[in-house]
Amino acid sequence: MKLLLLLLVQIFPALAQPTPKDVEKVMQRDFHARGQAGMERVVQDGIQRVCTETHDRPPAELAKRLEADQMKTVAFPQGSLIGDWKRGERIAQNGRGMQWTDAPGAPTGGSCYNCHQLSPKEISFGTIGPSLAGFGAKRGSGPDVQRYVYGKIYNAKAYSLCSQMPRLGYSGTLTEQQIKDLVGLLLDPASP
């Protein structure tokens, strides 16, 4: 069977799985910098490369060490980490920002509903991430939970190295206040 697969790949190279280098070459060739969308967006950083090269299964010891390094990047503000849940809902619903047509520095959204269910009333949401409906009711809203939620939004890779969740604070996509508002959406008892 292996011999047959090798023969097929030689005859039909398109059947072969592309290597990370192949993908990078295509991205470099086909992506063009425009506006604020520069070529740095197609270059993987070290964490992304480790996850790509290990198919999201890095050795446990390496993952633990790299997660600890990522945790050092999380800038936790002083005081309560719970912001205005109503603003948090607007941020979660908003998928705009950092596109080439947007003005640099314009407010961005979190696009949270693209991957998560947050409100039981929302009929359209993604399922890549877990449902976060009732998150605070299930886990409480104490300082440890606030810190976890803020940190996870800021840099998810500090908690799970190959998480598919974007590093919204680390990348500068969301501000400190926007992250606090999302924490409010998840943890404020008044939030649906």
C-alpha cells in the first residue's frame, strides 16, 4: 500500500501533503501588502511554527515551557478585571478591525461569536471553541477566575500552546479595556 501511495504521489504531485515551507511560499507569493495588512501577517512566529510542525501536538515538556514563556507576556492590570458587560457584548459581536481597508488604530472587535456561543439568545455562533454561555454562573467571578479569563483572552497560548484562539491582547488586536469588558460579559452576574 505504501508503495502505491508513493507511486501516486510521484505521478500526481498535487496529492502530496504540502510542507509548511510549501504553504509559506504560497502565502508569500499570493498575499500582497495593502494598507495596514503587511507581509508580517503571513510569517509564523516560533510558537505557531512549533504547533504547525508538530500538528498541534508538541512534546509535553516543550509545551509546558513555552506556555510559561507565553504567560510572561500577559500584562495583567491592577484592580478588578471586570469591565462593562454591555460594551463587552458589542465587542464580542463585532468582527471588524485590522483589515487593510480599516484606518490604523481604529477600534477593533473580538469576533467572539465566530467561535463561541456566549448568549443562549444568540442563534448564530461558531462551534470551534466551547460554549461560554453561563460561564460566570458556573465558575464564579472571583479574582482567580477574573485573572484566568483576562489572561486567556490576552494570550490563549499561555494556557494551551496550540490553541486556535487568537492572542487578542498580545497581538494588540484588543485594548486592556476591551478585554476587561469581555471579562465582564463572561463574569458579571448582570450579564445574560
